[in-house]
Amino acid sequence: MAGLVDSVPPPTTLLTPLGVYRPQADTFLLAQALCGEGLSMGADVLDLGTGNGTLAICAARQGAHVTAIDISWRAVLTTRLNALRSGERLTVRHGDLLGSVPDRSLDLVVSNPPYVPTPAAHRPGAPGAERAWNAGRDGRAVLDRICADAPRVLRPGGVLLMAQSGLNDIEETLVRLARCGLRPAVSDRTYIPFGPVLRSRLPWLRESGLVGEREENEELVIIRAERTSSES
């Protein structure tokens, strides 16, 4: 199994143009989880919402067959270029989440979806850079769709690895995944200072009760959910 240093391309080697999500703490927390999975050679992996392709390239360097999907054409083109620059073979597609993915076709889905709670004036999924993080009032607009559909595309023994914020009700994610037949758990967590987007929304977040008056750090977690039964 390739280690984290060997598998994750240094940020300086990958292009991240304006409008494409730049790898951050959540990306590298997911990369660490991905490297810990011990992917078998030729495993079928999907990077859902690939951004600049960091996680897709990480999986490919471990010998996986990787498909990367993003709703942003700019992200799709960036990931294709970064794959070429990194010498890795990826299938990169434009698409909206898992709708076009066949049933029971994947060994692992890795996703760093939009999860930032968003005032009503900012529409989730609207074109532009912000759709990489805007996710509705409770930050669950995309999380809930993944929870509902990921079990369908996983093979028995397949795994979903997904990042989310403590602002998005971690327990709700665990419950939703368990209802769909997966065995979910928080596999890793860290705390980071609020970034520029959250800082710009602090008055609204506090007014909405999502952030306490003295809170200054965001909890980030990795959800690992395994499909254990061929019947679920």
C-alpha cells in the first residue's frame, strides 16, 4: 500500500484555477483515510465532486481504477490536465452526483461534498466558485443526496468515505446511512479555525443557532460507511 506522502500529490504540483475548489484540511483528512483503506490493485473507485483531482490521483497512485465526477466543467478539465501532469490514468466525467453510476459497480466512493451552511440568498448549486461549498441552510443539500444514493452503487464490502462539518449534524448522517443498510462510523476528526467563508457568515450562523457566540473552530470529520450485506 502506498503511503500518504507517496500517494497525495503536493498542492504545488497540481493546477487549481479560479473557480475550482483548492485542496484544504478536509481534502487531506480524506486522503489520509483513503490511504488507510489498503485498496486492492484494480479496485473500482469513484471520486465524487473531484475539484482539482487530488483524491482521484491519490487513489490512482494506489493502483485503483478511478472515475472522477464533478458538476463543474472547469473542475473536469482541471482534473484531466492534472492527471496528465501526474502521469495517472483517470476517467473524468461531467455529472451531477451518482445519477449515472450503475448499481453495485464500485468498491469505494470518496467524496468531499459542499457542506457549508448557506443563507437563502445563496442558491446551492448555482454556477460559480461558491457551489463548491454552498449547501443550503443546514449544509445538508448534497450530503443527504449522497447518503440516499451511495448504498446503491457500492458492492458488498464497498466503502463510502465522506468529509463533513460538525455544523451539519454528524449524527443525522450516521442515521441516514444506517437506514440504507450501511455500517457507518466517524473514522477521524480534527478541529480547525473558521476559514474565510465561515467567518464571513458568522453573524448569520450565530443568529441561526448553528454556531455559538464563543465558537472559533470548526469540527471536521470523516464518515466511513461500509456495505456489509449483498441484500441491502
